[in-house]
Amino acid sequence: MAVALRKATYTYGNIAGQGGFTISIPSERHIHYADYFGMVSGKNTDKFAASGLTPGRSTLVNAPYIEKFPFVLECKLLQKIEIGLHTQFIGEILDIKAEAEVLDEKGRLDIEKVQPFFFAPEANTDYGVGKLMGEAFSIGRDVPKKP
Amino acid sequence: MAVALRKATYTYGNIAGQGGFTISIPSERHIHYADYFGMVSGKNTDKFAASGLTPGRSTLVNAPYIEKFPFVLECKLLQKIEIGLHTQFIGEILDIKAEAEVLDEKGRLDIEKVQPFFFAPEANTDYGVGKLMGEAFSIGRDVPKKP
């Protein structure tokens, strides 16, 4: 698991100092919380108090996670890579916590239940997950031209 | 731009040996080509010949790209990081090539026109981009609880 941050961020100091980090994945219905967390810095604001969200406390790394979000990764810092403006932190995933409601019948994470979203920086917008395109390593089966 | 690969892959040797790589982003309509490219190794198969796709030749790095795909990044290798099973190659983007048809009226890449897709490894499936959720650094404006 990797995250890249500028040195000026509050999170940079936390990850470098604590040797670990957590990743809390929000669902579409949590988008306003996730966006708010990106709008303010923990340097000046207690974001948990301000948003009314509750911090969970990892027993594996010294970092909080967001209890309300359905999917959490707890990571031990392995490497810290300088890349120009950003520093990339690479972590080993020590544990994954998922709400039962985002798992499929086989106990696997179901992206259609997690309903994560992602940032499109070009237009400064967020998008949800779209339609199922098909099974990987299978859709391409018929591509090779027959001799 | 970063990509992570196992040492056993043919691409690993190419990137390490040439000091650069290209990334060709397919649209949804190209998914069968993209899947095929992941199903076979360049060690045994000329994937361009087998698929009927045409290689473009970067003038900036010694690597081909896929002419049919709408969006191409050409990257110079900056760092090679060992992470357990995978090696991460970090590249500096030297140029971006995009078809005019995937740009918006301001000349910015429009993700709704590119129509990329992504891999959900848990269920071994591919998904398209979903609905526009809203403007980033704005949706969260009303989150802080008023005192």
C-alpha cells in the first residue's frame, strides 16, 4: 500500500514519526466527510471533533482510523521514497478491517457494496465506480488473430 | 507515475534495461485488447502482431506505445524500489499524448471521454468509471458542525 504526500502536510509528519498509517475507505454516502478531510489540515483543526466522526484506534500501528467507513487498512511503514514534490510512503498491510455488509457471499470484499469513489484531478471532480465490464484474464480470450 | 511488476515478467526486463516505459490507457471499447495483453507474455508472443494493434514509437523513451488507445504517457525511469514480490518503477512523465476526442472544451483530459476502466482483484473483474459525484474540495464544505 502506498500513499504520496507533500512534506508540508500534517499527515507527513505523523506517518514519518509513527512508522505506520491507516487507510480508511469511504463509501459514496460518506463523500462529504472525505472531501472535508481533504479541505482542512489536522495542524489547525481536530477533524474528528469538527465532523462528528469517531476515531477507531488500531492495535497494530499508532494511528487512528475512521470507524464509520466500511473498509480499513492498517499499515507498517516499510519505505519512504523522495519523488520531487511528494514523498511516497510504502506500507506493509498488517490487517484489513471490513464491515460484514461490504463482503460477498464468499467473504471477499465486494467493490459494488463498498462503493468507493475516486478523484479525477484534471477537472477537480470525484467519480463513483461504474458498470461491471466482465471477468479479467478472460474478456481478451478471442483477441489473437487466427493464422 | 509508478508501476509495480514481478521480476519474472518480460516487461520488468524491458523497463530496467531501457530506463523508461510508456503507459497506454485504453477506453472501455478496447477492454478485450487490454485483457489479452495481460493474458500472455511478450517473452513468447509478439502481442502487437497477434492482436493486430499497431505500435507507436516514442521519441523520448525507448519503448513502444499502443496507437489505438486514446491516452499515452511516456516516462523516464527515476527509481526502482524493491517491495517484496514486486518491484516498483517510478517514472518522470516526459510527455502526454492524448487524442483530441478525449479532451474537454478547455483542452483538459476528460475522464468521461477517455472511459478508462480498472481491475478489482478481489473478484477478478473489471469496472468502468461511474457517475460524477461532485466537485472536490467543495462537497465537504458543510461538514463542520456549527458550534
